Amino acid sequence: MSRYRIEVDTKRCQSYGSCLNLAPKAFAWDARRKVRITDAAGAADAVLLKAAKLCPYRAIGVIDAATGLRVFPRWTFDGG
């Protein structure tokens, strides 16, 4: 079971693609060329966290599944 839950904010996504290059089994493009999660179990937790950190637009959020606390980025997508 994954330690992390992954979120994607398609409004922030600018199709940079670093997440897809790093974890092609976990992420894919949607019809608008925005990233979407295809299979979060398709990459190790460390790879998912790295993919989130490599996104220059911070479109990928990582949440600790056990605690519900945000691991990365520290702010929420709704500006909070």
C-alpha cells in the first residue's frame, strides 16, 4: 500500500512533462494535454514525491495517506 495519496491541479499544470518522464506508468496526458493520474501504484512513493518536486508549476500534491497531512507542496491548491 502506498504511503502517499497524489492530487493533480489541472489549472496549475502547464504540460511541462517532467512527471510523465519520471513516472510514465503513474501519469499521462488528458485530452487537453494536462497531467492526470493513471495509476499511483505505478511508481514508488519516492518517485511520486520526486515527480511532484520536479514540477515547476507545483501542479502535483502529495498527501500522507495515514495522517492526511500535506507533504508537498506545503500549501493547498485552493490558495490556503
